[in-house]
Amino acid sequence: MLFDRRSCSSFFSSTSSLQTLLKSGFSPTLNSINRFILFLFRVQKFDLIVHFFSQLNSNKIEGNHRTQSIFTWALLKSHKFEEAEQFMKTHTIRSTKFPVNRMWDTLIQGLSITQEDPERAFVVLQDCLRNRDVVPSSYTFCSIIHKLSFQGNMGKAIEVLELMADDKVKYPFDNFVCSSVISGFCKIGKPELALGFFENAAISGALQPNIVTYTALVSALCKLGRVDEVCDLVCRMEKEGVALDVVFYSEWVCGYIEEKFLVEVLRKMREMVDRGIVHDTISYTILIDGFSKLGDVEKAISFLAKMLKDGHEPNKVTYTAIMSAYCKKGKLEEALTVFKSIQDLRIEVDEFMFATLIDGFSQRGDFDHVYHLFDEMEKKGISPSVVTYNTVINGLCKFGRTSEADEFSKSVSADVITYSTLLHGYAEEESIPGIMQTKKRLEEAQITMDVVMCNVLIKALFMVGAFEDIYALYRGMPEMDLVADSITFCTMIDGYSKVGRIDEALEIFDDFRKTSISSPACYNSIINGLCRKGMVEMATEAFVELDDKGLVLDNGIYKMLMQSIFKEKGAKEALDLVYRMEALGPDKYTTICNDSIWLLCKKGFVEDAYHLFIMMRKKGSTVTSKSYLSILRRHFSDRKTEQSLPILNSFIKEYGLVEPRVVKIIAQYLCLKDVDCAFWFLEKTMDNSSAVTFPVSVLKVLIKEGRALDAYKLVKEAQDNLPALDVVDYSAVVDGLCKSGYVNKALDLCIFAEKKGIILNIVSYNSIINGLCHEGRLIEAFRLFDSLERIDLTPSEITYATLVYALCREGYLLDANYVFKKMLLKGFEPKLQVYNSLLDGISKIGQLDEVFKLLNDMETKFIEPDCFTVSAVINCYCQKGDLEGALAFFCKFKSKDILPDFLGFLYLIRGLCAKGRMEEARSILREMLQFKPVAELINIVDSEVETESISDFLVFLCEQGRIQEAMTVLNEIASMLYPVRRLSKSSQLTHKQQKNYEWKEFGSDFKNYEWKEFGSDLDVKSCDAGDVSNVSTNKGSYVTRFRLHDFDFYYSGIVALCSKGEMQKARELVKEMLSDLTKGS
């Protein structure tokens, strides 16, 4: 042997380079060089070989194929794979001692396993097969597949697998390959592909699965939520003689943990022990981690104790799982105790342990402790990664401290999650500057975005209205190798819909429909947007398509669609949609029908709801109690108690009297028919009646029907069967009693409410004052008025308006003027009706100067006169006998499109006829008959009188010039409308107008009612709302309502309704007036 160890050592110690040896006359042979480098290879001096070979090249000494072979292996052994690859490609290496195939195998395996670059290894593998006629070993193929699968690069893994099965290679793939591929598909979230791969491999017969393969298969099944199918797999394994091990059971248990089947977890662990399989550290750790994730800390601790008892040492993962469980339960002090015990055991803590604690304190919002943990990490030499930083950033954003999180993020190299979290935080805070600043940082950092990042950014950009950027980002996703998911589409559709850009929303929706994504949320978003735009036809098509695809129907979206159809098309089209839904199947269709009945009743289409109810009954569909109640309550509200009886009978037959709601609705029905019957029924159903309560709406219906006494009786005698009434409910009944003439009952109810602890407000007192005034009990009304301040109540504008009206009506004009001035002093701005009341009273005694003072006051306060105002002034002129003035005033306001009411025209016609000015009277009559409100008022009277058309008859008389006869007809109409006429009272007023009450010295029957010191916090909002019941608004004026002998109320109400075109209501008011006036007479 040319070189031994000693000579080799002395050679390298005495010489600095091969060049020095050559200069000294040393001439080695190629064989000696090969022996030398072979010796270096055997003693693993690979770097020396590489250095020696470079010297040979520099001295232009060429080696042979043996030299090249040893040099190549030296490169491979020293992990210089790029140099080895380059050398192997440029030199033809032949060797028997070192087969060339092994070199290529080593190179490819080194690239794949050692350098973790399986893609480069795959390229070299392809080059060997295509260009070098070299077929690497099956292990080489398997190593690449395993590494690609581990990295989640399943596309390339399948390519290697296909190459492996090529005719040129024909390597069978084993359990190792199959397990790797299955695990790889599970890793990328596609376990269904993993199962498909296994089934194909098993069917081909090329695979005999072992425990490793089956374990990977269990993992796939568990990820798909098909953990129950593992039992069948176990049976198959037992038939094949494959023994289960602890790893298999650990994977199986993980599946049950994910599904939160705690009982099955414990059962499988017991089964494992029964099979003689012993727990190891990993299986115990999986159990502890699983129960920790489920929040069962106690169970996790018990397994930790058992683990220690069995002699297994917990590792960092085990303790970290316990800490995580405590953190999730909010028991951070216990988590810290575990953390300290880990340090006491001298287990080296790592970043993940700190990150677990940091996350716990971040979720609590204790960021002082978070920053303390960061300092402790630095002291221990642990550098927090971006993952730990993101944990803190996420916590800060959740607590609305996104700006602080933004500053904190600048301490680390932010990643895509960092920017996503910041954008989401700023979006939640609706901080447009924050969004724009973060977007700028993102662009400058040139971060590669993922789908989640894109979705968050799209949502944020919608907030700032950057629609062009949104569209560009969406269209640019394919260039970033990103595929839009359901969240992307839903965010885009919803965002465009909310800002009204429905065309863009439809474009995105069309893109979504071209994909295989199934997302009910996308359909819901587009239906919502289309409904907002009133495009109900397209919305309906989308809804039908949603069902055709078998996706989950959202009842909320269906209701919204129905409401939109109601708004845009009406009840008929809404019902058409309901009938189209029959194809959905009986269960869904029944649900839709019941929802539709409720919606139809809510919208007031009770007849349509009833037809749908009948259709359901014919088809044998189940009508819910909610549907029954909706129809019945609507009928009761519309006072259609007779029509509700068949429905009520069906309700009782189907649900029986055991159901409290049935008893309740029966009691409500009987209450509307006869309150005493309702009480009798409740006595007979004593066992159930304690749970039965009449809805407050019954009181409203009774009052609306003029049955205030029944409402009063219900409140007083059915206390246990009524819900707790509030001040609004009591005020409504008090108001109803007062308007029906039962003021004393109203006073009784006030005392009753006081005993119940209800403090009445000004609304109730206004009703009582109104009722007292209406009955002519002015002394009591004013005494109550004076007592308001003593019970800490401030009279409202309605209070003063009521008193002014009553005084003017009774002819106490000085008193009315006094109240009017007091009203002004209190800071109230009288409305038109108050002025009209004063004008009406003054006009009857012909005080024209006072009339014009009031008109001037109205003008300075920008109060526009109405038909009542004009009529009152014309009456005043006529009382003075100044027809020229009356005609001038009439013409002045006619030019302003303000004409008098019926009585105003009648005053003029009477005056002109009295003066013999028939043509002028005829002209006024013609205008009167052409004025729509007056004509409609005459038509109402016409409908009450069984004769030919009065309107046509008056027109005929006018055209014939028979004015006296026409005036006789008009007087007759006036006597029907106003039996107690305003125009005949002037003679009664002269002796009253000088009378002024001394309010403080009244004596009255009112002393029988002990008005105690009620305390009340006046609710201005409720007062305003309640005053509406006493006052109806007409062009900004308040019209106080009275009943019985009060033609002014009826007249103004009838005219107002006619002016609005509400003729049916006007006719009902005329009937009510005639009835009341008949009673009064």
C-alpha cells in the first residue's frame, strides 16, 4: 500500500499543497492518487477529498472514472448536493465498486430528505428517467412522495406516484406510500380525497394495508366527521389479522374528541386497555389535550395523575395542554401555577408555553400581564415569533385597541395573519384611516396574501367605499394562485348589495353559480339585495334555485322576500309565491304556509290569511297554534267576532282546553262578546284560569267599540287575569270612560290605579278635564286644573286647548281669553285650533276688531288659516251685517285657495238672500257645490236619507235660479248635521260674556273625590303620544274631541276626513253623531 495512516498524516503535516510537492520533485501516479483519496473516503475525510480534487484540477491532473466516482461520493456524503448534481451531469461516471444508480439515489434522497427540497429531487428524478437511462430505487420514489405529502404538495406527490407506476418503472407502491398520501390529503384539508385514494388502491389489489395505513385512514375518517365508520374498519382489520396498537386508538380517540363524544372517548380507552394495549406518553397526552380542548380540566388533571401513577413522565406538550385548558376556563392563576411547577421540575419552557399564557391573559384583557410575560421571555432568551405577537395583536383588537395593536405589530416582521387581524380590527371599529394605513403597510411589505387575507381586505375596503380596488383585488386573485371561497363571494355580494350596486352584486353571483361551492349565505345575500331594490321577480328565482340545489332554506330570508313582495306587488303575488313553494315538500311547505299566515295577518290581509288557512285544512296540513292565534287576534282587532267563531271551534278541537293559549283566546272572545260570560268561563275553568291572562289589546278593542264600561269592569274585576297594566293602559281606559260620559267611573279608576302604585300622568288628567268640560262641570274641571301643580304635574298644551275650547263653546269668552293668555305666559305656542275656538266664539257676538287682532297674531306667528278660520270671520261680518266685508274676505282667501266650510258658505248665501242679492247668492252656491269637501259632506247626508240625490237636486235648483228653495234644502242639511247650531247661539251669549269665574273660590261636588298628592314623573314622550287620543291633528292644528251634543267635534272631524278622501270613516262618524245627538235630545 502506497500510503498508510502515518505517512498520510506526515504528508499533510509537512506539506501545504500538492503544488509544493510537485515542485519538490514528487510525481504521484494516478493509481496512488486514487488509493489516497479512497483512504480519505474510508476515514470520512470528505472535505479533504473535495479540497484535494480541486488541487488536482488546478494543477491540470486529470483523474479517471474511479477518481471522479470517489469525488462524487465525497460531495454526496458532505451534503454538497448541488455540486454533486452539477458534477454528475457534466461527467460520465462509470464504476463497479460504486454503482451509478446508487449515486443518483443518494443525490435524490439527499435533496428530498436532508435538504427538504422534494420538488428539486423530483426534477432530478425526471432527468434520470428521461435523459440518463437511470431508474432510481423504489425507496427514492417513496422518499419523494413522503416528503411532498408531508409538505402538503399533493399535486406533485401524485405526479411522482404516476411516474412510479409508469411502464418504464412499474414499482408497486406499499403501505408507506399509501399512508403518506392519505396523511398528505388530510393535512391539506381534503380527507375525502384520502379515502378515495385508499379505496382505489385497495380495489386495484396493489395494496395490502397494515396498521400504519389503517391508522392514516382513521385520521381521514375522523376529519370527515365519520368517526362511527371506524368500527367497521376495525372489523375489517380483525378479519385481516391486523392488530390494533396504541397509535391507532389515539387517532380514533382524537376523532371522538373533535365530535365532543366524551362517553365514547372513555369507552374506547377502556376497550384499548381490555385488549391489553398499554398507554404510552403520547396516548395520555392526546387524552389530556382532548379533554383540555373540551374545557373539562378536572378530567384532564385526573388523566395526568393516572399518567404519573403508570410511570410515564409528562412532557412539555402534556403540561401545555393543561395550561391551555385552565386558560380557556378563565382560570389563569391555576395556569400560572402549572407553569411555575414546570420550571420547578427543570423542564425547559418554550415559546408555545408562553404563547398559551399570553393568549389567556389577552382574552381576559389583562395586557399588563401580557407585557410582563414578554419581558420574562426575553430574560430566558426566548425570542417571540410572529405567532406570539399575533396572539397579542388579536387580543388587543378584540378589546377595541387596534391602534395599540398596530404599534405593537411594528416590533416584529408582520405576516399575512398580522395584517388580516389589524384590518379586521379597524373594520370592526369602522376606522377608515386605520384601514387605509394598514393597507399601505401591507402593500409596502409585499406580503403574499391568502384567501382569508383577501376576504378581510375586501370587507375593509367596502367600509371605505374603495369599490374599484375591491373589484381589482377580486379579479386579481387567480394571478395570486388564489381561488375565491364562499366567504369571498358572500362578502362581495353582500357588500355590493348594501350600497345599492346590485349590477355588480349580480355579476359576482353569476361567478359564484359557475363554481361548485354550495353556500346558502350567498343566495341569502343576493335575495336580500334584490329585495332592497324591489327586484322581487329575480329574488324569487334565486330563492327557488336555492331550494332546487337542496340547500338549507332560511325562514328569515323567506319572510323578507314575502314582505318585499307585499310592498312591491301586494298580497296576491305573495300568495302566488306561497303556492309555488308546494314543491318543496310537505314539511317545508307547511312551515312556509304557517309563516305566511302570520305575515299576512301582521300586514292586515286577514282574509287572504283565512283563505290560506282553509287551503291548509283541506290538504291536511298542520296549522300551528301561532297561525290560529294570528287570525283570531286579527279578527278580534277588526271587531269581526262572528267570523272568528268557526276558526275558534277548529282551534279548540285541534288543541283542546288543556293548552293555556286556547283558554286565553276563548276568554278573549267571550270578553268581546260579553264580559260577564268571560268571567263565568274563567270560573268554570278554574284549574287553568289562573294561568290565563287577557291581553291588553282587549281593553283597546272594547274602548274602540264604545264599551268603556266593559273595559272598566274588566280592569276592576279581572285583576288576576290581566297582565300588569301601566300608565298608558290606565290612561286609555280613563279616556274611553270620559269620552263615553262616565267621568265618575274614570275618577274611580284613577283612585284604583293609585292604590296599585300607578302614578298617572298629564294624559289621564287631560282626559278627565275634557270629560268634565263636556258634561258642563266647568267648576270641577278648573279645580282639577288648579290642583295639577300641587301633584307635580305641568299642564300641557292640550290641557289649555281643552279649557279654551270648552269656555268658548259655553260663551265664557273673557275666561277663555284669560286661559289663552296664561297659556302664552307658560311658553306654549297655541295651534290653529285654539285660535279657531276663540275666533268662533268672538264671531258669534260680532266683535270684528277682536277677530282681526287674533288674525294679526296668527300672521305674526306664521299660523296659516284654514276653512274653519275663514268661516268664523265670514260669520262675524254677517253678524255685523257687513256683507261687502264678508264677500271681500271670501275673495281674498279664495285667491289663496282657502275656501270656507259648509257653514261659511251658508252664512254668505243667507246674508245675500236676506239682502235680495240672488245672483250673487247663486254664484256662491255654485262655488259651494263645486268645492269637493262640501260636496262630499252633502253626499254623506245624501247616503243617510232615502231619496234622490241631494247634490243633483241642489245643482238643479242653482241652475234654475231657485235660490230660496236651495237655501231651504241647505238649512235642512244644516239642521241634520248640527242640531245644536253654532249660528243660533249669539243671542244666548250677551249675558255670559261679562262673566268671569273666580277659580279659587269654587265650591263643588268634586269634594266627594279625595284627590291625594299623587307623585308623578311626567313622561313627555308618553304625554305626546297619549294626547293624540284626545286631539286629532289637521294641518298642524289640534282639534279636541268631544262626544254627546258636541256638533263642533263631529263637524270638524267629518270635514277633515272628507278632505282626506276617507269617506267610509266620515260616514261612520256621521252615524255616530246622529246616534249621540238623538240620545242627547
